[in-house]
Amino acid sequence: MLLCIVTSAKRNIMKIGNGNTPLTNRLIDTLPKAMKPVAKFINLQESDGGLSTVRLGQEVATNWLPKAIFARSLADFTEMSFLEFSENALVYLAPVAVGEGLRRLCTKKLPSALKEGVATTAANLLKEKGPNNKKLMPIKAAIAIGTLAIPLAEYSLSYVKNLFTLKLFKQADFNNIANLNKNKKEDVEKQKQVKESAKKHIKLAAGIYAGCAALVALLATKGKNVKALQHLSEAVLAPGSKFFKNEKTAATINKYFGLDFANKNGKLAMSNGQITACVVLGGFGYFGAAKDRGKQNFKEVLYRFPLVGFYAITGSALVEKGFKSFLKKKDKCQDILKAEAADKNSARLNNLGELAEKLAAKNGTTVEAEFKNVFKQKSKIIMTPFLFSLGFMGFFVAGVSRYFTQYRYNKEHANQTPAEK
């Protein structure tokens, strides 16, 4: 009987495995229609394009959508949309384009054999201690520092947003923009201060980048011959490897604070460290621009930004890690978790067909049934942390921050007449 079942399973495997279409794709076609959009989402999450596309989608879902729903006025909605879409395009789409442009520029004089090594992560280069590190590391650092144009532009964007709202809606007072003050009287002097402050900080960011550009030129031309520049390169690209002996600590520091690009099949891809730089410098811009427009704006940013910034750096990775630990303790989703523990790639969506084949042969079942089972497990592991982040980081944080802003304003002006407000 067992032999018949196994033989039947093998026939089924052969049937599904024939043809030119990848096995997983054919198995996805056998899923119910409601599950196919989930497959597309998971495929996007695991795409080889780096963090850019995934994080862009996460940011739109968790930041723009809830804020749009809780918008307090046309001015609030417009400036929020301008800021969210501008900074998302800037942070998640520009780094690779700018990085590849700088790569072509900075590697012109490198031997052809070394040009491909620029995409190798600095941590790996330092670990290998190759003879060409003196040439490669300064070039990599020049590219990384050159892309600081992105976080500096992110810093400036909050001030550009202030100018945008002032120009379009003639408003500089956050109490009016957020519809807290129903009278909406504008102070001309305050408008002037907001405008001058915005221009000053945009010029400051441009001046800092001019210094970065000079350092880029120095690293690209003199880096291989100057020891101090080589040390600087290592500190910029892989501060964990440079300053910490413990491998685990070094890897964590490199991941979140190194400015090096990630390596995706020989191409530059955005790294967590670059996101951290954008969040930190962007945070200074957020707080400065908010302070210019009034204390309610500053307090709203103060309460919201630490959570949003932390999520922007880590994505849903920490939530996913905790959720996996919970599932492991509860003995749930074991097929996926065990496969991932043995070989992380085997649990990726595009390899689930092969995993289903193995499970079908082992359990004497059909490949379709096993695929549906492991796909449900995969969906639970990916979608639960994302939906939690959407609900908490998105709607909860946006709703609560706006509620308390109104609450603080009402409490502060409780004893004033409408004219005094």
C-alpha cells in the first residue's frame, strides 16, 4: 500500500515538474484566487533588488495611507503627501541610481579585474584581507560618501516642505495647517522667520555636501596611497569590523551603521546602514522644521518620530524574528522553519516547489497539497508581522499622535476666548 502511495506521489511530481515554467509558478497557479496576491507580495519581499522596492511599499502602506485617512485639512494632506512621496522616492530609489553613477565615475582608472570587486561588501574585503584592498576600499568609500547627498537632501526636505506649504497655502503656523486653530490667523513675522530658517538650513546641507564632494575626489584619487584615508574608508564602510573584535557585534554595527552598499549579484543595492543615515539626518530636519512652525508641531514629531524612525531602519524584521520564535515554541509552521534553519534559501517562495516535492515524497501525499500547506505557513510568517506593523506603526501611531496633538492644544487654550486663540 505504501509503495503504491509513494509511486503515485512520484508520478504527480513528474507531471508537475514537466514543461518550461518554473515549478513554484505552476504550483502557485493551483492556489485559490484569494492567495495569489499574497504570493505576489511575498515575491516582492524576497526580490533580489535590495531593500528599495520592499521598503518603499512598506513606507507607503504604514506611513502615507494612515496619515491620509487622518488628515486634518487640505494643507495637512497636501504637505504630508508631498513629503512622504518625495522622501520615499529619494531614500528608496535614488541611492542605487546615484551609487551606480558614482561607481562608473570613480572606477574609471581601476583595472578591469578590480571593477567588479567594488560591489563586494567591505566586511568581506576586510575579512579576506586581499592585496587589492588598498585600491578598492577608498573607491568604495568615495561612492558611499558621495551618496550622502541622499540623507542630506532628506534633511533639507522638511524645510522644502515648509516653503511648499507657505507658497501654496500661505500658512506657516502649524496650528492653522493642522486645523487646530479655527480662526486660522497668520503672523506675517512668523512666516518670514519660517521662510528664512528654511533657506538657511537648505544652504547648510548644500555646504556640507560640498565638503563631502571634496572628500570623494580625494578618496578616489589619493586613497590608495594615503594610510589615513584607508583607515577612514574602513571606518565609514564597516565600523563594526574596524572597531570591534566580536564577530556578532561587528556584524550588527556594520549592518545598521556602515555606509557600504549591499551586494546583489554584483550590483549595488541599498543597505540598512544607508537607511539609518537617512533616518538620522532626516530626523534633524524633521525636528528643526517642526520647531520653526510651533511647539505643537515639534511635540507631535517628538512623540511620533522615534517609533517611525526605528521602524524605517528595521522594517518588520524584529517583529518577524519574535513571531518566528513564538511559532517555534508553539510547534507551528515547522516545515518552513526547519527548512529555513537548514538552508535559508530553501524556504524562499521560488524554492517552495522543491520543498513541497520533498515533503510529498516523504509523506506520501500530492505536491499540490504539500505546496498549499507550506505556502500557508510562509504566508503566516510574512504577513502577520507586516499586518501588525501596518496596524500599530501605521494607523495606531498616526491616530494617537493626532489625537494627543488636538488634546494638548485644547488643554492649553481651554480658558481662552475664541478671539484669544
